[in-house]
Amino acid sequence: MDIKVNVRESEGDAYVVDLTGEIDVYTSPKVKDAISELIDQEHYNLVINLEKVRYIDSTGLGVLIGGLKRVREHGGSVNLVCTNPQIKKIFDITGLVKIFGIFDDEQGAMKALV
Amino acid sequence: MDIKVNVRESEGDAYVVDLTGEIDVYTSPKVKDAISELIDQEHYNLVINLEKVRYIDSTGLGVLIGGLKRVREHGGSVNLVCTNPQIKKIFDITGLVKIFGIFDDEQGAMKALV
Amino acid sequence: MNPALAADPSFGKIELRIPAKAEWVAVARLAVAAVASRIHFSVDEIEDIKLAIAEACTNCIGHGGEGNQIEITSEIFSDEMRISVRDRSLGHKLESVEKDTGFAEGKRTEELGVFLIRALMDEVTYDVDARAGTELTMIKRVS
Amino acid sequence: MNPALAADPSFGKIELRIPAKAEWVAVARLAVAAVASRIHFSVDEIEDIKLAIAEACTNCIGHGGEGNQIEITSEIFSDEMRISVRDRSLGHKLESVEKDTGFAEGKRTEELGVFLIRALMDEVTYDVDARAGTELTMIKRVS
Ligand SMILES: Nc1ncnc2c1ncn2[C@@H]1O[C@H](COP(=O)(O)OP(=O)(O)O)[C@@H](O)[C@H]1O
Ligand SMILES: Nc1ncnc2c1ncn2[C@@H]1O[C@H](COP(=O)(O)OP(=O)(O)O)[C@@H](O)[C@H]1O
């Protein structure tokens, strides 16, 4: 019922945000803050790792979409790592699969950034 | 929120009852039935393995005590395998540690039967 | 499935009342999932129900003023679950999202929530009453 | 701990109503545990609360007649949780068990339940009213 957020630098000025737990109306502000801080620091190539996320709701999706919109304004992108079938299903039925790059592992998501 | 009960014969006419899940007011009748059936079949040396039990309440304890009383009338005994600290604590504070043999593994519980 | 449940079509109601605040939505989600696990839903179906309930509660937050509460009533039948979510706020823009159109870019998060409810549940109806507030009723059937 | 909770001593109530039947006790247990996890209880303390609540609910089952319901009210404060369990049955032999005497052989399961409640919670009071039924109130403090 909580979220852990870990931000780390990766290759080629890209940043990875590791999320662990549940992203809902209560916890998503914490995720939003982490992503906003990266963008404020002019990091526009982000991988958001959802492998350890058990649950995401519309507010969590909204935060991801908001982040994507902001980095795109600077020619950047947000790629997601997602293996949980229930969460993949949410991206499917909302059509957000067409907006985000969604990958099975971090290497794939990193490679597609550059 | 459910219980799985598995009964198997072991050495020297002893029987092992493996329990998996939660033993509460809803699920304990299932445990009681399994133990009663063994006793009705005149098996009086029982090991009840609680290693995979995440939760037990007073009705579960009542079932174990009831089983112990019945086998004792025939010179038998009930030994428990229990490693979960929270469940051990329940046996401690109720004083039931003094009534049951409680062991960290099945070998210990089996040896102490004979 | 528990045969006692199957035998009795009006088996019983579980009611939950939480403050309309973000920190309590997880309680609603877990409680309703616990109710759902009492009939033969798959793990995926229970996840669908959890998300739909959470979206319905999230919609109540920020509307209805200070002290607004969310009342969630779950009712179990032999092959379906009926859940209603009531609060004293009005409307939530529930009409603005259609089930089958897919989710167009530019929609706001709240509409995304309503879209998810419609996509994940089998029947969704709502009732807005100027005095009583909004009641969203959802049905999920065992597949 | 959530600072919003700490700042507000009357933070809010969560109410749950279930039929007084064995299959719904797990819902109460999980819902109350979800509420408890919103302040800084340890995992062990949350297990204590779960068991105490379940015992209180179990005591209501089989009393109070057909259609008896259990109402559970949880209230969170900065460093404690207050939970009351009400039903329309009377008594439950609550007086018969003392906290510190240990558990003598020959007691019945219901007394074992009451013994556990007293052992696991910091304060336990009950109120039996011939018309309204029984209300058991329990307090658990963050250690
Ligand atoms: N399905 C969506 N498609 C595109 N953008 C979306 C969608 N859902 C939310 N957004 C955008 O995500 C961001 C966050 O949404 P929201 O939480 O509604 O914030 P706001 O109310 O500040 O617009 C906003 O930029 C919003 O327009
Ligand atoms: N703490 C205890 N110490 C000894 N025996 C107990 C204890 N709790 C329950 N029992 C016994 O366990 C059995 C099951 O208890 P209970 O569920 O109360 O059944 P009953 O109502 O049929 O006596 C009974 O034999 C009861 O006396």
C-alpha cells in the first residue's frame, strides 16, 4: 500500500526511475515529484521501471502521461519496463501502448531511447 | 483466506497433517474434520505441520486442543511443527506451549512421538 | 465456490464507509478484493474489481467538500458481485466517456478512471441526485 | 507516519458492516489490517490487531440470531488505533476471562478468544446493553 521511488543515472544522460509497490491516488504524487524533478533538471530521456509495481490506477497513468508530454516538448522520451500481465492489460485497454514504448527489460527500454 | 489440508501416512503408524493457509472460524471445521477422521480410524499419533500456516485464531487452537484430548484418551499424542514467530507467540501467550510438543521441523516432531 | 453462497441468491451485504481522502482508497480496494475472493473470480477478475473500485473512490475525492464520505456496498451472488459507490458529490463527468471508443489522447485523468471502470466491469450504471449525491453501481460476473 | 495523520487527532473513521457469519470474518481482518497499516505499527502489531478483531467478530457469530450483523469502527490517531465491534447479541461471557492469569486448561474456545483479545490489545472495554447489544472497544498503541 505504498510506493518506493529510486532514481539513478544510466548511460548517455538517461535516467532510470525504479518504482516498487502500488501507484494509486495516494502514492502517485511521490512518483510525479520524482519525475518532475528529473525534468526540471533537464533530463529528458527516462526509463521508468514498473517491474516491481503490483498495481497502477488512472492517477498513476496520468503521471506517466504528464511526464511523457513534458519530455516530448524537449525531444525526449519515456520508455517503460513492464512485465506484470495485469498492468500490461491496463496499458492495452486504455490504448496507452500506442503512446509509450513498453519493454520486457531495462536493456530493451534503454536501447530504444537512443 | 482459505486452508488446504493434506493427510499422509508416515513411519510407525504416525500420520502427518499438512496445513497451508489460514485457520480461522470459517476454515477450522475443515481441519477438525481431517483430524477427527484420522482419530475415528484409530490413528492416535499425529504430527500437525503448521509451517505453511500464516494465521491461526482461537477456533483453530480449539480444534488442535480437541484433537489432543481425544488422542490422549488412547495414549497417543499430537506434536506440532511451527516456525512462524507470530503463531509461536500465540502458543506462548495462551500457555498452550505447555500442552503441545512444538518443533521446528517435522523430523523433530516425528522423533518425539515415539 | 462456497455452496452456502450458491444456495442463497441474496446472500448478504458488506458495507464500508471511508472518508473521501486519498489515503483510504487502498482500504476500499483491499476490503472489496477480500469480499470478491469469496466467490470464484479468477485472480485477474479480482484485480479488475480492485481497480474499478479504486477508480470509483478516486472520483469522489476532491468533490463533495470537507467531510465527504464514500460508502461502498458489496453484494455477493452465486455468479456475480454488485458493488455500489456512493458519495454526496455530484456528477463526476460520468457521461463523458464511452466504453468502446478507446481512449483518445487529451483526456484527463478522471475520464481515464471512468473509462477503466466501464472497460473492466460488466455493467455500470450511475444515479445522480441533487440532494443525495452520486451513486455508481457496478456488476462483475464470474467468467 | 503520514504527517497528515499526526497533525489531526480526530483523523477519521472507517466503518465496516458484515453479516455475523464465519465467511466474512476474513474481510474484517483484512480491512482493519489495511487501516492499521496507515500508521506506524510494526508487522507484528498489525498481526495482533488482525487476530483481536477476528476474535471479537467470532464471538458475535452464533449469537444474536438470524440476520445479526457486525459493525466494526476503526479510528486512527497519531499513535494509536481504536476499534469497536458491535452486534446485537448479548454478553459473550466477556467477564469470565482475566488478562494476566494465563490460560487454564478446560476453558472453552470462546474464552480463549477473549483471553487473546485482552492479551494482544492495550485496552479493552465492553458495554452490554439489553436493547442495543454488545460493543467491545479495543485500543492498540504504536510501540
Ligand atoms: N489519457 C490521457 N491521454 C493524454 N493525456 C492525458 C491522459 N490522461 C491524463 N493526461 C494528461 O496527463 C497529465 C496529468 O493529468 P491530470 O492528472 O488530469 O492533470 P491536470 O488536471 O493537471 O491536467 C495532464 O497533462 C493530462 O492532460
Ligand atoms: N484452552 C483450552 N484448554 C483446554 N481445552 C480447550 C481449550 N479451548 C478449547 N478446549 C477444548 O477444545 C475442544 C473444542 O472446544 P470448543 O470449540 O469450545 O468445542 P465445544 O464447544 O464442543 O466444547 C473442547 O474439547 C474444549 O473443551
